[in-house]
Amino acid sequence: MVISKKPLHFIAALLVAFMPLVSSANPTSDSTSVEVQTVAKTDETSHEKVEKTPEEERAEFIQHHLLDSHDFHIFSYGKESGHEKHVGFPLPVILWEDGLHFFMSSEFHHGEAVVESNGKYFAINHHNGMIYNTDANGTFNVDEKDHTTNTKPLDLSITKNIVMILVVALLMFLMFRNLGKSYGKNGGIATGAGRFFEPIILYVRDEIAIPNIGEKHYKKYMSYLLTVFFFIWFLNMFGLTPLGVNVTGNIAITAALAIITYLITTFSANKNYWGHIFWMPGVPWPMKIILAPIELLGTLIKPFSLTIRLYANMVAGHIVLMSIIAMMYTFNNVAGSGFSFALAFVLSILEILVAGLQAYIFTMLTALYFGSANEEHHHDEDAHH
């Protein structure tokens, strides 16, 4: 076996499996840095302060781990001494509220401060990580259901998710550019990391693109299929590292990918595709009138299913993993904590498999949609007319 001959491979595999456990142990910048938050009821003028229990802090940590952040937090220390320090770096905050507001997220002091910019006051709400318009005291008005009623500026900030998207995009560009150059220099033979990725590229071509799209049309879609496969896979893997990012667990990201797939399918479809939707061959004309809106609705359901499938699977995996890790602190004994650790370790390995599986499923379904958009006209259908 490869592992027995090269123990470093086995050690690396263990490190990868332990990564989700480490990342889930690091609090986000907005999760537990503030134990007291000022809240004002819409019909009250007094402020009330709420201190969080350990259980509430753990629940809030799980919630905020799934949310985006305006700064890139790596880890914290010194909380036990009362002087908590955060290690990370700030990101640009770009807001539009009666004009452009630009400043660094460090001015929020990890959510503890209110930022004044051109006469406007902004603060981060710790319940959802979003920036709201406030007063100089950072007051958040809430309704009877504890929903924040403050208005929000147009937020165009460079958040943690956007940084990871740019990092993955740059990584893919450099990696595949070097892979392409190695083909030219070595007579069509990949070198370096390209030896690992070349079989995956061939698998996407031979097992996903060609069977579902066809030999005639698959080449024009290969660049997108490869991009979306590695983009989702890399982001999923980064979500299991101590960086604590959850890009594919953001429904806006998965929706954007699904919309791009829908647009490519729509604008590259041939006349036979639209003919099957609006005037299905081989069906009596009264039924065609009934089926046309149903078929058109089906084209809109496809991107919705792509969005929810990727989003729900990644969010569910993170929630289950972090909930099991939180059980270690809840049990507070060797037996319970040990069992939770073992279960979390096994689930971490499963999450690594799910990271690649979700990329495969999204790419496979995308190829199916492209294939249906390029399906050739069958002559046997003319026999029904």
C-alpha cells in the first residue's frame, strides 16, 4: 500500500482529517468577543444588558461560524484573563448611505465600537454580522419578535467570503496555467501538482461532459465545467481548515453559481430545446398548451434545486460537526468528551468526502442541463405528425 511505504502520506491524511476540529475550536471575530450588547425596544427608552450563558455562547458561535464576516479572524487568546486578543487582519468596508463611506473593519474593534463616517453612524449587529445605521451609542431597535428594525446601508464591502473567492480564483489560475505550460514543455506530459489534477480533469471530461453532453458539443462547455468543479471543491476544502470560512454555505454564492448555469443553458440552447418546452412534439395540441407553462416552470426550478442542494448539504455538515464538538464542553467528562471527539473525527473524514462529492454532483447536473439544451432533433418524432 502507498500509506505503508510512505508514512508521510498517512500523517498528512490525519492532519487533513483533524483540520475541521481545529477550525471549529476557533471563535469568529463577531461571535463571543462581546458579552454585553445594547438593545432598545421600539417602545422603550431604557437600555437593557444581557449576559450570555456558556450554552448561548456555543449556539451563537455555531450560528456565526456559518455567517460571513467583515474581517479575517484567525484565532483569539487571553479571554480567561479578561484581556482577549484577536489575531487576524481587517478588510475594507465599503458602504453607500447618502454617499460613499470607506474605512477598514478594524474601526469596529471586533464589533465593540460604533464607526462615524461623514455624519453617519454604523455598527455591526452580532446576531447576523450585518452593518446597520445606528446612533452614536450604537443602539439597535428591535420589534416584539426581536428582529432588528434599524435600516441598513448598501454594503459593498470586501468580506471574508469574497477574499476566499479571490484566493481560490488566483490559485486555480496559477495552477492550471502552470499545468498548461508543462504540457508544452514536456511533450504533453504533466509535471508537479499537475500529475495529481490531470486524472481529475480527464474524469470530468470522459465521465461527466462527454456522456451527458455528447462528443459534438462538450468542448464548448469544458472550461466552465472544470471551473465550477474545482471552484466548489477548493472552497469546500478551505471550509474544513482552521481558517473557518464557509463560502459554499452561503446561499448567495450557490445561487450565483446556479444562475450562471441557468444563463449558459438558456442562451446556448438550440431550437429543439425550446421546441420541446413550448410545443412538445408528439402531443395533442390542447395538451401542448397546458404543458408549455409547466415545462417553462421546470427550467426555473433547475437552478433553484442546484442552489438548495449545495447550500443545504454544506450548512448541514458544518452544523452537525460543530454541534458534536460543542458536546465535548457540555459533557465535561472523559467518557462523554472522548466519544464526542471520536464521532467528530469520523464526521470530519466524511466531510472531506462530501466536499468532493458536492462538487461532482453540481458539475454532473450542470452537464445534464447543458446536454438537454443541445439535444439533437430525433427523426422518429416526425412520425407522430
